[in-house]
Amino acid sequence: MSIICNNLHHLFASIKRYSFPFDESKMPQNGIYILFEKGEMAHDTERIVRVGTHTGNGRLTSRLQEHFLKEKKDRSIFRKNIGRAILSKSNDDFLEQWNWDLTTRENKNKFLPLLDIEKQKQIEKEVTAYIQEHFSFIVFEVPSKDERLELESKIISTVSLCRNCKASSTWLGNSSPIKRIRESGLWLVQGLYKTPLSEDDYIKIKKSL
């Protein structure tokens, strides 16, 4: 078990928790968010299942809106991965269309004529309902973009490398078609198993709360 991962979980469990609907006015504009999911436990508290941040200045709450509110899966890889797991769990052939990226003009011209738009709207609503019902989060302020990205990466690595941070048998992510999600127990593909937090990094986070 990682001592820092244990301490991090209990530190995050001790501060203000948000769930849908949330008051954006009480959150920092620049920082890192940590997601928790109902039924997922580690270190005798709720298990971290996703870590995220933003690149543009002042866009922390906008990023959270993209996950919790805006039904556009190509603007939120988190939403897209939740949808993938829902569809895979039910062996739904729409998974192929859900995987299409419709953000470019080229792909829109190629795929939109083939897309079952009503089915996509239905899955978007299922994803929204699942996220709003099952996830809560904490946020903490990190003004510097470079520091945000560094700490995000190290927190992801700390959790993914921790042997005590395992998914439950009923976790939706177990149905994900993406191996790295199933194996890590995190709604993440990038940033796994790299450099974890140092003691100094942990102290820096603790002081920022």
C-alpha cells in the first residue's frame, strides 16, 4: 500500500465535497478536480476514480460542466468512456457509432449521414444520468497551468500504482472495452503508472487546501 496514496485519500475525504447540482461560484477558477464514484472504496474511504484539470485559464468549472451537463461526448473523454462502458455492458452495437469522433468537418461529412442521431441522444442522456447520480468530487486551487498538469499527472500515477486502489466487482468500468480502464480501475487512459507524488508534493497539496 502507498502511504502517500492512503494519506491523499483521507485528506481529500476531509474537505468540501460537491455533487450535482453544484454551485460554481464557490469553486476556484483554476485547479484540479478529483472524482469519486458510489460504491467504490479504498483506504477505508471513497476511492479516487478520476483526476482531471484544464489547460485554458479560468476553465475549471467549464470543464466540470462538460462532464456533468453538456451532452457532447466528443468534448469530454470522460463522458465518452462512460458511454462506452454502458454500451459494452449491454452488448449494444451502437458502440461503433459512439466511438466516432465528430469534431472535425471531415468526420462530420463522413459519419453524420450514417449516424443514428436519436440513439446518440438517448445514450447521452443515460450518460448524464449516470454521472449526475453516481459521482461526487472535490476541487482545489492551482493557479499555474504547468503546476496543475504536473500535479494531475503525479496524482494519477500515485493512485494507479497503488495496490490498494482496486475497483469493486460491480464497478461499471469493468465493462469498458478499454483495457487500461479495466486494469487501472480509473476512468483514465493517459498518465497511468508514471512518476508518483513525493512527500514534498503531498505537503504542497495539503497546504493548498
